[in-house]
Amino acid sequence: AQSVTQLDSQVPVFEEAPVELRCNYSSSVSVYLFWYVQYPNQGLQLLLKYLSGSTLVKGINGFEAEFNKSQTSFHLRKPSVHISDTAEYFCAVSYSGGGADGLTFGKGTHLIIQP
Amino acid sequence: DGGITQSPKYLFRKEGQNVTLSCEQNLNHDAMYWYRQDPGQGLRLIYYSQIVNDFQKGDIAEGYSVSREKKESFPLTVTSAQKNPTAFYLCASSIGVTNSPLHFGNGTRLTVT
């Protein structure tokens, strides 16, 4: 069964500092990878996605992620965070040839921006 | 603007009562999903539907039921058989292929006492 691991449940960072949120997935031949953001009491919004092509993917709000097939990782980065980036971040995966049951999600990382 | 509407935003029920959560989408998506979110647990799939009049159990379907009579609508009923129903429930939709992202509603927070 497919799985996604977000090793850090919380990441505290000072405002304007860089941040990396880690995501690893269970290996498969071909994967599609996603990062979502969730603000309090709201649904999830798509930040970025990797389907194929360039391994560096740029998303909204200045975030980017790099697909690393050898390390089965898809870490999310931002060079300088803002207080408004405080939220829960979810990594998700689906597999080529997989079933019709949508995405498998990690347990989330709470990004806490300190002034 | 197209999107997914979940109602109500907050719902309170007494133990032993069934309750139905509404989910409507105007994105013309074929696939719809229900997830449950608990603190520190991520999102767990309850039910999904790829087409009208057809739906499949997800990882935690026990104590829940759904229907898909219209493409736009995918209501979720939390029955009295669900042992721990208090949670945040999220509805989502997608065009239905394996590389398509999910679009989410803003959720319904259900509290059962």
C-alpha cells in the first residue's frame, strides 16, 4: 500500500528565515506528488504538484518543491517565510495505475512562524 | 466561481442520532470524496464516488453511509453506529484520473455529545 511520511509534526521558524518541510513516500514506478496548505478551520488548498518533467516545481505563495526519485522525497521549501504562512501543510501522493480512491495524505506538518 | 460547498460549517448532535453532512460542487467533476480529519492523524478516506449511482468504501467507512444520486451532490450520513463521530469532515472532488489534484470544500466540524 502506498504511504506518505512527514517526519516533522511541527516546525517553528522565525519570520523571514528559510524553511524546509520534509516529505517521503513509499517507492513505486511512477508517482504524482502534491503539497496542500490548510489554514485554521478551512479546507485544503493546492500549493503545487509534480506530475512529470522538471524535478523542481514552483507553486503559489513563493513555495517550491523538489522531486528526488532516488531518495523518494518531495520536500517543500520557501526562502523567506511570512507570518501569514502559519498553517498546516500536507504532502500527498497518487500512483500511476493506482486505484480511483484519490490521494494518500501524510499526517501534516504545522508550520509556526515566530516574529 | 466554481467550487465545493459544505454545509453546515458547525454541527452539534446528541449521541445516538444520525446526521447528514451536505456537499455540493459546481466544477462538473466526476469524482467526489469524503475525508475525516482528526488532530495529528492527517486525512483518512471514508467514501469515494467516481460516477453517479456508484460509490466505494474508503479506509474508515464503518458507521458512515453516502449516496450519489446527482453528479453535483455527495451527502455523507454519520450514523449512530460510528463510535467516535466528533471530527472535522472534508469533502473533495476531482476530474477523476490518478494524476488530478483534489479540490476541497471548507469542511464541517461535527460535535457529538
